[in-house]
Amino acid sequence: MRRDGDVRLHPRQDLAAWRARIPLLGTTIPMNHCSQAPQTDATRAAADCYLDSWNTSGMDWDVWVREVHLAKTAFARLINASVDEIAVFSSVSEATSAVASAIELTDARPTVVVTEAEFPTIGHVWLAQERRGARVAWIPVRDGQIETTDYERAIDDRVALVSVSHGYYLNGFVQDLGAIATLAHAHGALIYVDAYQTAGAVPIDVKSVAVDFLASGCLKYLMGTPGIAFLYVRRDLIESLRPTVTGWFGRVNPFEFRVNALDWSPTASRFDTGTPPLINAYIARAGMEIIDALGIDAIRGWHEILAERLIEGGRARGLTLHGTPEISRRTANTAFLVPDSHHVETAMRQRGVLPSARGPVIRLAPHFYSTLDDIDTALDTLAGVLGTR
Ligand SMILES: Cc1ncc(COP(=O)(O)O)c(C=O)c1O
């Protein structure tokens, strides 16, 4: 275990300055980034900016639509893509449905490989494609993790697409996207990545890992709210895709108002559907700018120290870790097995710590502004509620 004098225990960012910008910290220790980020002064101001614009101008579509473009640009920057490779949705479910509607499922290639580590909504979208002839093949979760060898067994030349959750929502297990993408592509299959649990927490470079599609919302490590999600579509795929989940914002020029023609935007905005989520776009950009200002590598470095404290501190308090203790294979989410997670969440909230319950585990997911004291307090509170100390 690292000792408190260890220089690595001091993050690059000014914790006190960042903490002063998060009002919730006055009463509560947020440990629920795997579920919902707290409000910051910046995201609050961004929401106010839209509300003020609406209030004073009545309507300002040029500015509002430009704001959506800026939010797309911020997401593109985060994952090393170009803005014309990004579409906007109101949820990851909707983005996944749009991708599903665009891919070919043929008698020769009917299979969609899906992991049991997907957030349920992703599994539901692929299962819904069975009506279109899809055959869903499941990759199992064993001991809270997925082995790359299971992909080797499941992927063959009949696979149309491999759907992968980059970070497992239950315990933060991080999958090796590069290895999975290489396997998928070797068999002519596409790879779809749900990065909701890693965007803003783990460096993502869609070019170096060569993924075909990647989606994320903003309310977890990207410091935003529900109601908006982004989809990356690899540039050289765009022109070949015709999503049947579509709408007027997917057209070459939505403001041409041609009802009887279905033209396709030459960019990934062919995946856009209806009127975009405006206030959410303001907030999303403000949240992503925080992550950009801090730098994803600095954030990741601090997360690793926090995760180590959580794992070792949990062990010292008699808590049972769910999933691998290997820090390099985890997001900032550390999950402990508990008997009744909703009861534990409620009891911890009453004691001033905000964790996140999911099925058999309680998840502790700090972020860039969290301190080692926050971690110790959260662990003490959890152990106190469970009576393990
Ligand atoms: C990994 C992951 N994917 C998807 C979702 C849900 O996405 P949405 O509600 O935007 O469809 C969540 C929500 O918690 C998640 O953790």
C-alpha cells in the first residue's frame, strides 16, 4: 500500500479549487459516478445559459443548433474523432437502436456477439433484432470478468457485429478493445462499443483501437445530465449506412423541409433523428470541457490511486470485492458484494455518503475531485452499515 508521504498520492489537479465548484460536497461525499455525476458551477451555468437564451430571445435556433455542434465537437475531441463522425441522440439505447437499424443481417452473416457485461439496454436492442433474423450469441461473464479467449471462440465469418461494453457497469472491469476489434475485423465483422462507463475516466482513442461505432452518454464521468448521448461512426463506413431509426435532422439540409425525399447527410449526422436535446447539449459541453481541462491521463492517474485505496481499504475492513483487483483492468468503479444493496445505499446516504446500488453490489465510484479521506470515509461508512468492523 502506498504511504501518505508518497508523492504519487498528490494529484496534479488542485483538489480544493475543484471541490469548491461542487456544492453537493457541502453535505455529501459523492461516490456514484458510475451512475450520476454531481452538479458543478460550470454545468449549472451552462443550463442557465440555455434558460436565459430561451427566456430573453424566445427562440434562437441558430445559436441552439450551433451549441449541439459544439457538444459533438467536444465529444469528438475526447475520443480522437472528427466532429463529422459524431451523431447525437437522447440516450445510448436510442443510439444503439439506430446502429442496429443500419447494419446488414443476412443469412450468411446473421450473428451479433453480445457480452453478458452489457448494460441490459444493449442486450435488449440486439435481442429485438431477432425479428430481423439476428442470431444473438452471448459471451459469458466469469468471476466478474470476460476472457478474450471467449471472443476467439465466438467470432467467426458468420458474425455481423460484436457489441462490447468497454467498462462493465457492475464492477468497472475494462475490456481490451484493441484485441476484440482485431478479432472482429479479421472475420469481417464490425465492432460496437458502449463507452458509457469509461468516457471521461479511461483514455479512448477510436483511431488507434479501430472501433466502428462507439456511444456514450454524459451523466457519469463526463459530469453531465441524462437526456443526451453521442455516437461515433467510423468515417469510411458512414456513406454505406442507412439507419431506419431516422428523422429530419439526419438529412443533408434539415431546414429544406422536403417531406417526400430521403437524402442522407454525408456525415455521421445522417444518424441524427429529431430535434436535438438542447439544454442537455449546453450542459454536456460544459461537463466535457472540465474533463478536457484536467486531461484524461491525469484523471486516470488519480483514479488508479483512488482505486488502490478502495481495494486495499476494503480488504482491510473485511469487504468482499466483486471482480478483478487488477487496477489497469478497472474503471474508477469499485464494487463490493453486499446482502441488500438498496438498503445499504439508503443507509449510507443517511450517513452522508452517496454510493450506487446495483443488484448484488454496492458501487463506490469517485472522480477527479475525490480525496483519499473521501475514500476512507466511504469505506468506514460501508463497513459500519454492514457491521464488518
Ligand atoms: C454502460 C451503460 N450503458 C448504457 C446505459 C444506459 O444508457 P441510456 O439510458 O442512455 O440508454 C448505462 C446506464 O447506466 C450504462 O451504465
